[in-house]
Amino acid sequence: MTSVAISTEWALTIVVIFGLLWVSFGWWLGRNNKTLDDFMLAGRNVGFAFASATAMATWITSNTTLVAPQLTYQFGVWGMIGYSLAALGLILFAPMAKRIKALMPHGYTCGDFIRKRYGFWAWIIFLVVSLCYAFGWLVSLGMAGGILLSALSGLDYFIGMSAILAICVAYTLLGGLKAVIATDFVQTIIILCGVILIAYIGITDIGLDVIYNNVEDKSPQLLNLLFPAAIMFLFNNIFFGIGEIFHSNVWWSRAFAFKENIGKKAFLTSGLLWLPIPIVTGFVAMAAFSLDVYPESADMIGPLIAAQILGKVGAIFVFIVVFSALASSLDSLLAATSDLITKDIYKGLINKNVSNDHLFRFSKYSILVLGVITWLLCIPKVATLGSLLNFTGAFVASTIFPIVFGLYYRRLNGVAAAFAMGLGTLCGLIAYFVIGFYVAALTSCAVSLFICLIGLAVKDQQYNWQQLQSEE
């Protein structure tokens, strides 16, 4: 393994400076939050530039900056292409965002839709699926913060993980979705500049021919387009990415928060801009064989290679880029998961007559509690980022067709939707442990679709779309 690229002192300095900047910015943005809509949905008034930036920045996660290089290092060409096709989730969600805004102008969460569209038991299963996914993603992001600091500076994993969680919890708590979206805008600019710079220097300094020849000599299977596991990963990741976005309150909350007629354009733009980024970040991993960099853990390959290419000063820039990418997703997930806990669990199951003022306060408490729970779950570091994240694929892929059919067709009923999500998830988990992570989402999605089609054939429910319009 290569030596660390920046000193511990520099790493701590960057973390402290960024922490103070983001927390101060969050406080400034949140000082005018007076209502639940202000805090949860940024006043439902987000314009095109901020809408596109927050969607893109949120999808540039530990997946893109750390896991994409990891899986390219493991699966080669199909690894980077497979990750780039996760852009289909954003692109396909674009028309759905418009539909969601039209059907539910007063909505808050994806849970609102499932409860009104399918009823109690489908809603409960959906909440279990959503929360399992949310904690899987939260933990992967917290772990990624620790891995980043450890890989680039040698700073202890526990300190890095604790720092990024504390910073994101603080400014999300102070500013709500306004702070999340505004910081995402700045973070998007940093990320794009960093990715372009790293790719350009890597290609010019090392050369495509040199990278190709070294991979062909030392690990030729990475260039094999018939690599079976990699092909399965390619299709699995497509459905995983679509499931992540279609079901997650991270994206539904943005559909509710964006101005009228903004959602479709914003998600389409962000998807097209995001598409090449995993290819660029994944390509970085191919240079490992030319630079003789062999990490102790595969999920460290991205920042280590980038730091090696750019040198000591460049490593600081890499640190800032990856830190920004992680923060842009962690803050969004904290806010969106807090909304689910506040509106669906607390109001929906515990205190149905609670006032919006009380929900406003409870939402802040839930962000803090989420941060603490995530911190506790991150401490053991029991898995790599790739394996942890792909475990959640079995959950999210089962929701794709219940949501699509539920938004566009009246026929599908709650019993079929509940079985589709429940059995789809169960079969996906079995496939994950029996076959491998690269088929979990694929299996879950196939089973869910099969059950939905049976449900459509057996019973013709004519759902009344007006039931989605209520403000309760």
C-alpha cells in the first residue's frame, strides 16, 4: 500500500475549516425557517439551477467517488459502465417527478403516497424497506468519511467518520432542506472541477496506452467484456440505481420542493451531467497497475490513486472533492429520512393529531438521533462500502414496479403491492447470500414485477386519484 499523501495536521485543518463554513452557512440559511414546509421542503420554491445541482450532487456519493473505483478495480470495464448507467434512475425519475407534483401538490414524503395509494400494510412494508435502505446508505457514507481520512492522511478511521457525521448533522439540523440544497450547489462545482482535473492529469501524465498495457498484462480479466460476474453486476446495478431513486424520500422530497414544472427538467439535466462521472472516477482505478498501488482494502483505491497522480498538493484537493461528495449525500439522506420518521412514523403511527409546530421541533430531534445511531453503527466497520451498499439493493429494487404502476395505473391494489415488496425483498436477500451481491437487486426486481403482473391480472381496482390530493 502506498504511503499517505497529506499530513494528519493538514487533514484536521481541512475538516475544521469545512466544518465551520458549512455549519455557519447552514445557520445563516435556516434562520428564516418558520414553518414545517420551510424546514422540510425549502418552502416548495426551489428553482432550476439549485434543483439540478442538488439532484446531481446527492447522486455523487460514496458510490461514485469511492465505490465506483472499487468495483472497476474488481470488475473492470463493466464496473465503470455499470455505475454510469445508474444515471438512468435520475433520467427515468424526471417524468415521475412531474407526475408526483401534480398528483400530490401538498405531499411531504414517498410514504404519504404509498399509504394513500395502497393502504396500511403496504405502507408498513414500504417503511421497513425504506428505513433499511436509508441506514445502509447512511452507514456507508459515514464509513466513507473515515476511509477517506485514513487513506489520504493516515488519520484514524474513527475520527474521520465522527467528523463528517457531526458536520453534516449540525448544518442540516440548523438549516433544513434549504441548507442541504444550497451546500449541494457549492459542492457540485467543487466535485465537477475535481473530477475533470484528476482525469485530465491522469491521462496526460500516465497515458492511455500505458494504462491499457499494464492492465492487460497484470489483470486481463478486467478488460474482458464477457466477464460473467461483471455482466451480472451491470444489469443488477441498473435496477439497483433505479430502485434507489424511485423509492427514496431523498428524491420524492425534492419533487415536492421544486417549483412547478421544474422537476422534470432538473432531474433530466442532472442525470445527463452525472452519466460520465462514474466512468471518470472508475477509470482512475485502472491506473493502479501502472502506479503499483495495491490498497489493503479495495474501497480505498480511488483516493489513493488520485492522490498519487496529483502529488502532495493535489492530494489536498482530492480530499476536499471527496469530502464534498460525501457531505452532499449525507446531508440529503439525513433530511429525507428525518422526514419519513417525522411524518410517517411519528405522526402516522404514534401521534396522529400532532400540530405542525410540534412536528417542526420533532424533525430536528430526529435528525440528531439519526446522526447518533449512524455513528454507533459505523464504529465496527464490519464490511466494505461496496458489499454494504449492494446489500440494500435487495430492498430497494422490490419497490420499482409498485411505485411505477401505482403512479400511472389505477388497477394495482394494495395486497399485490405489499406482496411484491415483501417477497421481492426476501428473494433478493436470499440471492445476495446464496449467489452474490451482483444479483440481489436483479432478483428482487424480477420477483416484484411477477407479483405485480399477477395482481393486475387477478383484480381490476379503479383507484380514485383525487384521494392523493388531501393535505392530511
